Amino acid sequence: MRDTDTPAPQTIHLGDYAPVPVTVTHVDLSFRLDPLATRVHARLTCERRGPGEMVLDGEGLKALRVTLDGAEISPVIDGDRMTIADAPDAFLLETEVEIAPERNLALSGLYMSNGMYCTQCEAEGFRRITWMLDRPDVMATYDVEIDADLPVLLSNGDLVGDMTEGHAKWHDPWPKPTYLFALVAGHLVPTTHSFTTIEDRAVELNVWVRPGDEGRTAYALDALERSMAWDEKVYGRAYDLSVFNIVAVDDFNMGAMENKGLNIFNSRCVLASPETATDSDYANIERIVAHEYFHNWTGNRITCRDWFQLCLKEGLTVFRDQQFMADARSAAVQRIGDVLTLRARQFREDAGPLAHPVRPESFVEINNFYTATIYEKGAEVIGMLRRIVGSDGYAKGCALYFEQHDGDAATIEDWLACFEEACDVDLTQFKLWYTQAGTPRIGVTEHFASGVWRLELTQDVPPTPGQPEKAPMAIPLAFGALDDGGAEVLETRVHVLGTATEVLEFEMDARPVLSMLRGFSAPVILDHDQSDADRLVLLAHDTDPFARWEAGRALAKDRLMRAVSEGRYFDAAWLDALAALATDGAADPAFRALALALPSEDDLAGSLHAAGVVPDPDAIYAIRRRAQLAIAERLGPDLDALREAMRVPGAYDPSAEDAGKRAFDATLLRLRTMTDGGTAARAAYDAADNMTDRMAAFTCLLEAGDETVAGRFEADWKDDRLVMDKWFMAQIAHAAPRDAVGTAERLTTHPDYDAGNPNRFRAVVGGLSAGNPAGFHTPDGRGYGFVADRLIELDRANPQTAARMSTAFETWRRWDADRQDLMRAALERMRDGATSRDLIEMTTRMLGD
Ligand code: ARG
Ligand code: ZN
């Protein structure tokens, strides 16, 4: 039970924002590092900005001494707040505290990972290091001195003097909020490159890793250099310090963190070698390196006034990393991948009890709002803005934003005002994208008569928690049309739907085939009852690659949903179309892989639920398998020849082109395994000379029930943490549903299972809750029990990761009454067993009471 003495968590409201009465302009820190007794001495240069008390944040600090202008004082310390009542106009506040990094299992603040010291301060970790105004609108320059018996001592900014063994001093000239502070100390080795900026500044680039991992840094460095050049070319933004450091850390709650001049990465998101990383790992590393680098301007130079503005930096930076990836790889494949992610994570979130606007209005724990809505939908909002004002308008608006707000802690209003001014548009209605939650549904009805083609468009934004009524939004719909032979008769145009119902008319010789929502021009759900014949035309001929893929997806989804709810089978026309695509040698293999992939189990469950059908996880699992078998049988003799054509000669290269071939080959191998019981996969496993091919074969063999492959894999890779994460996860995610919980339980007793490492925890617990839906949702509720128990346990040490992974239960209202009861009970148990604000808020919101 929850301790009844702990005060109920406070809700913070956007409307209550007020600037600080006393600010800090410079921070001088000195650290004497020790695992159990680190001394932190802080000297804060403070200035009064208005009337009121100075209230500093501190959490779990052992306060040793506080002085104001050199005189010892005894301020009121009430829990996590220290109040300085009568602060003068300008003064120096000094504090000394003691902290124990080794006992910091929350991985927030200063902690230890594999013998090295590191920090994670976003959002509110700095207060676990020392007393400070721990909020983003307080921006200060920093001087940091570190003493420790370790060879490498890093912090933000530029090194002052030398890094002698045991001592280093860093100066960061760029004013920054606390959340961008970082410190790293340990036995680390660098891989170094140099980069000269467009402004002719020489920059040293380092990727720091534990000895032994040096062979896995090349790709991240390469991605970093390309990101730097891209941001100069596309956004006119250059780097602004003499050094840019990246550090790989094994125990990390998230992907990576954009600390000024000292990015810290989860090792999974930075280390790669052909033998240990898959093509998706490489792509992920490229994207995250770019993302964190791009934050230097969108996040660091211009930061957020308060945490409600989180999407100001995150949505924009995701949009920028998506643009970068589209330029670096195939734009079409990138866009389809981005939409898949958005639908898998954000649409699911938007349809459930955790739905919230891109700019939320209140929160209890800000760490719970690093969500798909803030990040992915936030990026879509930027994309829509760009579509509405055009690429030139977008460039002008961005230029004005950088010019006007450099050095500011800004708001969404500031951002939008730049576009209103630069592009002379009124964005009042567009701003609803930031304030209204929920995925809009767009209805499309077509009529053709006497040479006039009529499109009737409707929009409806569903109610979400706290927002029963919605106003019509400004929704950019890109569309075009083909004739029934597949020739384009209407080129792409954008209509901004701004009211509940609108009618568009075109003069046409014959009824055309509508290609709606090209490029996925808005994050909406389309209700368009399009015929199979039309969809087949689009799948074969659409000039817009996204729309082409989407037509195939609609055909597949329609069939799978009907197979589940009406017991229908798969028709020859559909299978023929898939076979035509698969064997179309002119089509990009990566695109063919995407076109042959079926909608996920979660996607189908969500869509069935939205259509008023109670989804059955077992039926969904079975139907997908049956569809795969039908496709495999249809491709039959072509499969081996197609695989042969995907063979990549020569040494492994993570390029998009080779990766596309490997992805399609993996798709084909999975189909082959449906009909040969694993013979081809066994050969592929033995022949694999890179982790991409090896994992593809490994997961096929697990699905085929191969009893020995897990042991062989383990024998080969037991000493490699990142590869073993894959091993843990794959065995659970690719187990038969009835075996999934048992496998997960068994793996938690494996000597290498370590709940304290978020990657390992995610591999096992997420391997079940996200990786094996039918296994998680077995009717006996064992999956729910297993996940709830692990989360309650983890919550005591690491609330952030526990709370984040609790979203496995956000779909609970989707299922049948028995499963709903079981999931609700698990949620209640977690709520009552939770000790953190994080998990209490999440479970309470999910329960909806
Ligand atoms: N700002 C980091 C990034 O997007 C992520 C930080 C996540 N922080 C958190 N408390 N969940 O790159
Ligand atoms: Zn970010």
C-alpha cells in the first residue's frame, strides 16, 4: 500500500507559469567524485529580477553548508525546496552537499554505470546533484571543476587547460538551463575526428567508449559529421564550441541526451559493428546522432520556457532528423517508416486514456510526457506547417526564429509568431494542433456525374480525456488522381480542410481513382470506402510512393480484419498484386519489403476496436500467420529466386541500398520458413556474416520452434551485452504465444538478467508486453501479472523506466470483459504498489479515475 503520509503528488499547470523573482546567471561547480560520498560545491551568481522569495530545488541531498556572500546562513529547507527569504539584489549563494552516485539506481542526476560516473539531468535530474533553480527558463554560464582518480573527466563546453590525470576544468560560455548540464568521468577511450565549420571553426569530435568498444564508433562519428554539414547547408546552423563529445553509457533510461557539447548516449544507440549491430541499429544510430546534434540549435541555443513547451524542441528536432534521414537515405522508405512509427505509438496513445495534446496543459511528473505525441505528432505538426506555408516560407520562418530567439527560453507562441510574420499567415486555427488531443478522422465520399467529380470531405476530432468537445482544425490534405489505367490525371495539390464539411469539384472525362493523403500530409485517420479495384490501381501505379504503399496496406488490413471478424479467406486478386510487387525487379527492395509486411497485431487490434469489433489477440495472431502462409504459397517457387537476387556481394555496408536488399531478403526468408519448417533459415543462420542476416535467420528459427539455435547464439555472444539484449528479447517476442510468459519468466532467472539495466529490462519485459501481443494477452492473465510484478519492483529503483513501460496497459479498454477485468486489476495493483509519482500518475491516468 502507498504510504498515506506522503503528500498527494502536485499537479503543475501551464497557466500558472511565472518567471523567477531571483535568477542565476553563472554557475561555478566543483566535484570531488566518490561512489558513496561525492562532494558538490556550488557557487551561484544570483540576480534579483522582481519581488519574491528565491526557492531552490534539491532532492535527496545531504546539505553540508550554505553561505550567502560568504556568510553562513540557515535557510528553510522543506522537503525538496530551500527558501531564501530576503535575498539581496545581487549576491553569491554557495552550497556544499554530499551525494552517493553509486546508490543512484534511478539513473537520474549523477550516477554510476559500469564503474564510470555519468549524468542525466533532463528533465529534473539536476536537483539530485545540487541546490539550484532547476527549470529551463533559468539560463546560466558554467565553470566546472572535477577531481577524481580517473583519467577522463568531461563536462560541457570547452576544456580549460589540460585534462591532467585526476583533475579537469571546463568552461561553457553558452548560457544554458540545468537540464543540459553533464559530467562524465571514467576509464574511457576516444575515437577522434576533426571538422571545420562553415564559419571556419575547427572542432574536435570525439566518441568516448569503454576500452574494447573502439571498433564500434566509426559509424556514429560519420553520422555526426554528416549531421553537422547538413545543418549548415539546410538550416544555416553551425556548431559553436571547439569540441563536441559523445559518450556511450550502458545504463541509460532513454536513447540519448543533447547536453551542450557533451552528448550522452545509451550504448545501444551509438555503438555499431557489422558483427554486432543490425541495419535497423545502424539507421537508429544515424538518426539519434543527428537528432541530438540538431538539438544544439533547436533545444540548446533556443530552449523551452517551461516543460509544457517540450514539443518546441522535440517535435522540431524529430522533424529535422526525419528530413536528414530522408536526404541521407530513400525519402519514400523513410516516410513510410515514420508513418508506421507514428501509427504504432502515437495513434495508439491518442486513442486511449493517456491521450494528451502536443502541448499539454498540466502534468504531475514531466518525465511521463516524453511521449510519442510530443515527439512524433509534434514532428507531424511541423511538417504540416511547412506544407501550409511552403518550403520557402518555412525557411524564412525558421531563419526569423533563430534570429529573434537565439539565447531565449521560448514558447510555441514565439515559434508560430515567426511564421505569421515571415509568411504573412494567420495560424490561429492551426494552433489547435498544439492544444487539441485526439487523431482527427477524415471522411471522404466521392461522386461522379456528367463530367463532374465531387469530393465530400468531413472532419471529426474524437473526445479525449479532459476534452469532450473539439473545434474543427486546419488539416492539409494532399491528393491527386489517376485514371483507371494508372495514368495521373490530377497532380498533387493541397487542400487545407478548415471546417467540418467541405465539397471540392473537378471537371473530368471519366471517374478517376482518388489518391488521398499523399505523403501522409496530416496525422489523421482516413475513412474512405475505396473499392479494391481502385486500390489495386494505386498500388500498381500511384506516383506518390507513400500513397502507393498505403493502398497496399489498406487492402491487407481490410482482408485481415474481415478474416478475423467474418472468417473470410484471402482472395487471388490480392495475392496476385502482392506477387506482382514482390517480383517487380524495378521496385526498390526496401519498398517491396514494406509492401509485403502485414499490419501489426497491435494495429489490427486497434483498428478492430475502432470499428466496433472486440479484438481477439489469438485470432489476430493466427490470421496473420495464415496470411503469411497464403503469401508464401502464392510466391512459392519464386521465393528462392527472389532471395538469390537480393544477395549482397562483398563486405557488409550499412548503406540504405544494401540494407534494403537485406530487409527484403529477411521478409522472404520469413515466408520461406512458413513452408519449409526452417531449412532455409538454418542455412541462412550458418552462412550469416553480419548481425542483420543472423538476427533475421535467428528469429525465423525461433518461430519455427528450433530447439538448439538459442543455445548456439548464446555460446557465440554471451559476453556481448548489446547482442545479448537481442537474444533475450527475440526468444520472448518470437515464442509461440502460449510459451511467451514462460520464456520471459525463465529468462528473468538467467544469470545475465539484470533488471537494473534498462536495456535488459526492456528486452525481457518489453519483449513480452510489446513484442508478443498474443503472449501478453493470454486469457489466463499471466502476462499481465508478470509485467505488473516486474514494474512494481522496478519502480522502487527506477521510476522513469517503470512508468514508461506501464503504457503496455494503455489499451485495456479495447479488449473483452474478462481481459479488461484482468488488466484493470493489474493496473490497480500497480497503482497501489507504486512508490513513485511517475508510476502513480501513469496508472491513475490509465484507470481514468
Ligand atoms: N532530450 C532527449 C532527446 O530527445 C530525451 C530526454 C528524455 N528525458 C526524459 N526524462 N525522459 O533526445
Ligand atoms: Zn530530443
